[in-house]
Amino acid sequence: MDLLIFSPVILLIVLMLIGVPIAFSLALAGFAGIWMFLGDWGRAITVLGTSTYSTIADYNLSTIPLFILMAFFASGGNLASNLFKAISAWSSNVRGGTAVASTIATGVFGAMSGTTTATASVMSEISIPEMRKLGYKDELSSGVVALGATMAILIPPSVPLVIYGLMTETSIGALLLAGVLPGILLGFCLLITILAWVKFDPSIAPNLRPATWKEKRESLVPVLPAVVMLGTVILLLYSGFATPTEIGAIGACAAGLIGFGMRALNLSGSLNAIVKALRSSAMIFLILLGASIFGYFVTFTQIPQHASEWIISMDLNRWLVVVVIIVLYFLLSMFMDEMPLMLISLPITFPIIISLGFDPVWFGVMNMLMAAMGQVFPPVGISAFVVAASGRVDLLKVYKGCGVLLIALVLTTILVMIFPSIALFLPGLR
């Protein structure tokens, strides 16, 4: 029995280490486990077909490509660039104001994209060169983008939160609302940390270059449609007037129309955005398929049940168990993106959390915070790598900036852990 349980897990680790894509690693390891457990090739193939259909036939999955399409329309329509310029103008009277602007613009664009790596890539190309021209040190400019991008997996529409909801059968609407206040809190903590850093080390930020009132007013015009669009999406989500899938469709249409209306998006650009959205969605769907197959193996072997019974029998303080799970998430998230991490770990950790009486919505937010921490922490830190490559910054400088600004993310995580109502307040109002 031990061989049945551990051989596919070892196979999964080996496949990932030799560079096999995560989707195929999960699928191959899961299928090998199912075959070993059932001992029948025909039955294993039947399970493979059943799991594939049941995963893709879920209507809620349509939320993902629509949110991603909204992000690519927003990027192609220069909405992120316009946001950055507007907020930079209005914060130019504050030392480090452009870093503040980059944080806010990154958070807002993250709310449009729903993924950390996409936000980090786009905002690195927009804000880091501009901040470098103004005299900002690369440590600050790159750290701001890397940490700011982590807000994307908290503030709706968060694709990882949608996937968490699908995997755990938790309300997607409640999860998206639960990420709003922690996301805003993270942004606020980042702003405080940036201003404190600039205060203690003025050399990392240039002297003030205040914009004129005319420049400030003119900068608002291009961003008003984007602000209205984002406000409408959040209002619809909060009111429950539309489903997450309908909200994604409305957001994608609005982002496309705004891009065309401002003449920043043409037919060629919109087709390019659609192709990119299809590619990203296909990648996510493949990962989901692989995770579904691996999940069947985990279900057959009853690993979650055995783990839950073992932990409960130890009679440990439930918060100690949560801390251990959080530390493990943090360590694993340094080596993989948030979605593969969830898909591999949730079949085991979620039943444990529920058996200990914790709220599944709160645990979803904690999942995102742990994944966000690993995204910017060495030795890997995927978002840090993306920022270094896209912004053409030395990786060590990115890590230095992330190391200082990580204080904000740690503080946010501690506050959400101590005060679960930060995450649960908005869902409780529905």
C-alpha cells in the first residue's frame, strides 16, 4: 500500500525536476497511480475519460477565459500605462510619489488581469524604465512592481481564487469578495513601507518634480473609462446582480470597447489579445485536467482522510496545524506558481482545514497570501524573475527591493490570520 501511495508522488516530483510541464507531470503521475491502484488498464482509461469530461464540462470554468480576455484587452488598450501616468502626476508632490503611483497602478491593473505574473510583466515594462529616467534606484522600482503584482491574486477578478473555489466547491462570489479588503490592506501596507523606506534612505528616490494642475487634470481623462469599468465590475460582484461568469463577459466587452473608443486598440490588436487569452486559458485548462487526474489518485488512496485522522489523533492546537501548513505553502511557493501549488496541495490540506473547523473562504485568502510571499522570495520567486527579465534589472537588486517591501506582505498575512473578519466581512454582507 505504501508503494501505491508514494510511487506516483515520487514520479510527480521527478517529472517536475527534469522539466516536464506541470500539467503533464500531474496527469502522468496521477494516471500511473490510478493504474497501480486499480490494477486494470481498461478501468484506468475509463477513469481518465470520466475525469477529463467532468473537469472541462464545468460551466464555472468559463469565468477564467473571460477574466483573462479582459486583462489582455486592458493591456492592449494602454489602460495600465494611462493609470500609471495619471497617478504619477497626482502623487508627484510626495517624495517617492512615482513609486506610490506604480504600486497603485499595479494593483489596479492586477484587478483587471487576475494573475501575478501577467501583472508583473506588463507593469515592469511600463513603470521601471520611467522610474529609472526619473532617478529611482532599481531596488525600489523593481521591488514595488514585484510586490504590487501580488495584489492581483487577491483583488477580484482573481483567477487563482476562482480555481480554488472550483476545486473546493466554495462559493466563487464569496471568495472574490473575500479578497477585496486583504488586497486593499496589502496595498496600504505597501504604501506605508515605501514611504518609510524613502524617509530612511532618501538616496533611493529623486527630489520632487511636482506636476502642474493642468497636467494633473489632463491625466485623468484617459483613465476615467477604466475606473468606471472596474468600479462597475466590483459593484456587480458585490451586489450579486450578476454571476462571476457574466461579470467576466461584461468586463471583457467593456475593456475592448474602451480600447477601441480611445483608439488604442484596433482589429489586429484585438485579435492578438484574443489569441493570447486563448493560449493562457488553454494552459490553465491543461493544468486543471492534470490536477483532476492526480486528484482521482489521491481520492482512491484516501490520503486526505488518513492525514486528517492522523493530525486529529495527535490532539494538536488547531492554530499550530495552520501555522505548519502555512510554512509548507510558503516553502513550496518559492518553486512554483500559485495555481500548480494549489492544485497539488489542496486535495490534502483542504480536508484537514475543514476538519479543524476553519472557514474555507478564509483559508482561500490565506492560500493566496502564502503563494504571494513565495512569488517574490529567493531562491526562485517567479514574479521576481519576471520583473528582472521584463524590466531588465539585476535579479539581486530585485530581491533586495522585495526583501524590504516583504514587510508589508508579512504584516498583512499576520493581520488576516489574527483577524479573519478582514477576509470574511464582505462575504458576510451578501
